[in-house]
Amino acid sequence: MTDEETKTPPQRKLTARESFFGEADKYDYSALCMPNIPFCPKPKQQVNFYAKDEPIPIFLAALMGLQHCFAMVGGLITPPLVVFRFTVCGFPFCPDLEQYAISAALITSGICSLLNVAQFPIPFSEKIRGKQLYVGSGILSVIGTSFTFLPIYEIAIRQMKNDGWEGEAAYGAMIGTSMVCCLLELALSLVPVRIIKKIFPPIVTAITVILIGVALIGTGMKYWGGGTVCAEMGWQTHSSLQGLDLDLGAPYPECQAGETSFMYGDPRYIGLGFSVLCFLIVIEMFGSVFMKNCNVLLALLFGYFVAGVSKETYIAQDNISLAEPITFLWVYTFPIGFYAPAVVPLLIAYLVTTVETVGDLTAVYEASYLDVNSKEYNNSIQGGLTSDAVMSILGGLFTSMPNTTFSQNSGVIALTKCASRRAGYACGIWLIIFGVLSKIAGVITSIPDCVIGGMTIFLFANVLASGIKLASDINLKDSRRTRFILAFSLAIGIGVTVWPYAFLDRRNAAYTAAFWKCEDCSETLKGVRNGVSIFLSTGYCVGTVVAMILNGILPDDPEIVFFDPTAKAAAASEESSEEVPPAETAADNKPDEAEA
């Protein structure tokens, strides 16, 4: 063969239309957008697969990135919205801070996702560690505000406010504490994956995720009935207090949404939240691939629409009109501090996110048809864990809560069959655009709590379902040890989650929990007591520690031997045949003639 014959033929220059939309025979948009017609037989649809480094066209990248953005935006905005509305501000609410927190979370997640998808080598790491280290996973794995830290932030900020802290200062202290504690995950990123999985076996991971889901579902139910503050103040309506001239002060047991004010659990609030759940079923039955990937967002908008056309005014219009057209980071700042009682729970939370990140990145590798036994996989795990820690520090500097990888996006890859990193870049850009346009945050903060509750209770239940799936992969049928660890840990973790007031102070009643009354304690002892209270009242923290201890001290199950009577009878028969001597012949019984 001559050199001219072996040369690669020059690639045809793409037209402007092909650069934007792609070649017609290679990129099929109908598979994404065609609705589903249930109960009707139809030929199996074929979907093209786009690999990690596929240079997909601009329009497809934007469309795929928008799907990833919509898939995560519902979960992304929930932690800052909940923390600021119900904990940092409380009653009366502060829509300006809520809007900023949502915008900051969107912008932070967009920037962090761009860095995580890109993957950057750490300078001089090869000389220092003997191998090249990275920041970022280098695959289609996006980053957003983590649910794992939500219960800890709520409890810790509430305790600080009971001690006289301002809400904004308490939030700044939690940001600073989180930035320090995330160094644990940074250290774990240097540990081989096999050792991490040995420290956190599947049983411990499953228990942790289940308990996180249970805790969050309880929180979502409070929103669904009208709001978490009014739900927790419902004791003021007890019949024994009726007729007494008592001025208990704010907050009150009435829930507010727009211009309405009803008691917690009012049928009107329940109905609005239920409309969100009903629309989720409609999307699952009739929706296209695109609609199913962003079902949470679409259902939330449908509930918002129902609230808007209702007779009562449930929507806070002022939140939209007062929102600035555009915003960016550091419009509001919070004094960075440190809150020692939250250290142990936060360290446990970072241990949990470490295990979650390993699982999420593995799921993305499998959905992307990449080799999980390759060197690239190990680099992605190391870079992803390092990215989680670095992005949590970056998030704190950006006035946002800790960030971690989002598991929903592996499901988007599995449905769309697009693993191209260009979709990840587009997702990051969409998130930044949504964050900068603060009118979007204004719309989000105007949504009634009951509508948000209908969305979050389903969203949080997905976390629980993930934990149940992890538990289903464990041998619960034959292992008494595993069942004991699961039952014991869930008994404590779910019990504390369902009723945390065995160790946690009630709202507006600091240091009155019976297990350790500490109203007259010193400030140091109060700090220790608060740390113990946060740990014991956070179900997934205490449940995870219990599971790790039991997994370390309980002996392995004995080997099971099944009794087989048939085999035993056959063995006995064979043994008896060996012991009986051969029969003597008549010739042997004759006396020896010579001896005679």
C-alpha cells in the first residue's frame, strides 16, 4: 500500500445547519419529544447512543443539557428554599433572602458542574503522590446542592437561634463549619475505592440512604399541609388551651400562602399539593422521554397553575414584582463562622456523600457503557471525590450550601442514551442563566408551600426508593447477621426521625429536652449538649454510626449445612460393607492334611 492509500480521507466540512442541528440520519429528535400512548401496541423504538466524547451538535447539546437541568432543578432549589424560608428567616418570611439563596445555588451548581465535567489535572501530583491526580470526574456527572446536609442545617441553625444568634449569622457559621469538615472527603478521595467500599459496605450505605429518605419525607409532609412552621405550632390549638387568655406570640399555628391563612392540613392546601402528584401520574402515562426526565418541574408548574387560577389568592405576587431582573453571587453575604456542635454530624454527612458519589459515578459509567474496571474509572472516582470536596469549599465561598453529585442524571442518560460531555457543559450554562435571571427565583419563592410539599414528598421518596433498591441487592434471605444490622439500625434511626423530641428541643423551648436539661449550663457545656442533641436527633447520623459499629463487631453467619437423609443412608451402607470380612469357603474350613 502506498502512503497516499493509507491516508485518512479529509472530513467533509459541515454546513451551518448541520453544525447546529446535526446530520439528519444521525440525530433523531422525534424519539425525545413524541408522547407515549399507553395500552397501544407499537414497534420497539430505536434510539441512537452518543458516547462520552461524541461532538453532538449545538441544538442537541442545548436540548440534552436542558433535560439534565430540569431533572435536577427541583431537588437543587429545595435545600436553600427550606433552610431560608423555615429556619434562617422563619416567621415573618424574607423573600429577598430566599430568592438570593435560590439564585446563588443555581449559579454555584452551574459553575461546579462545568468544572466537574471538564476534569483538570492537579499540578505536581505525579511527583508528590507517584500518580496523576485530578479535580473533576471527566464524565457527564453534574453537581448540585445536597439533600444530605438539609436536616443538619435545620437543627443546628434552630439551636443557634435559640442561643440568640441572628439567622444570617447562624447560616454563615454553618457554611464555615461545612468548609472545614469537607476536608475529610478531600482526604478520602486519596483512598482506593476498594478500601472505601470496605469501610462502607452495601448494608451501611443502604441504611443511610433509607434514613435520609425517611427524614426528608417527613419534612415534605409538613410542607404539603401548609408549612413546617405552622405544622410544628399546631399544639397551640389543643382543646386544653382553649378559653385561656394566653398570648403565646409568633409563630402562630395558621399557615399562610399568598393572601390566604388556614390551619395546617386544610383541605384546600392538601388539594393543591395533591394536584402535583396527580400530574406526575399523567406524565408517567402519556409523557415523552423529554417530559419524563423533567417530570418534577412540570408537575410543580402545573400545581402552580392550579393555585393561580383558583378562587383564593395563594400566590405571593409581591415576590415576583419585587425581584430584581438579574442578580449574581455576593449580592448578600453572610459572616463566615464556626459552630463546633455541628462538627460530628457534618463529618458523618461527608462520609455519606463520599459513598453516594462513588455510587453515582459508577451508575453514570454503567449508563454510559464505560468500563468500570479501567484506569479511567479509578481516575473519575478520585477526581469526582476531590471535586465534591473542592466544590463544597467553593460553594461556601459562593454563599451556598455543600455540593455533591446528583444521582438523577444517571437516569437521564439511561433514558436519552446521551452520555456526551457537551450535554454536561450545556447543563452548567443553563443553570447559570437560570440563576442570573432572578425573576425565576422570584417565581419559585411565590409558589405556595403546599404545592412545594406535593413536589418534595415525591422527590424525597425517590431517595427512599434508592435506599430500598440498595437493600434489595443485599442477601437478606439467608443472612441473619445482615437482617439484624438492618433492623437494629432502622429501629433507632427511624424512631428518632419520627419523633426527634426525645433529644431535640421543641420550637421556642431551648434546652428543655428531658434527656439533658441545660438552661443553667455554661456556654461550653451548652455547646457539647447541642452537639449531642444534633447527633442523636438526626436519624441518619445515629443510624449510620450504629450500622457501622454492628458491622464491625458482629460475627459472620455460620455456614449452613443441610441434612440429607438419603446421603447419610448411602454412606452408612458403604461403611458397613467395608467392615464385613469376605465369606469363608468350604475348602478353607478343611483341616490341613499335613498337620493331620
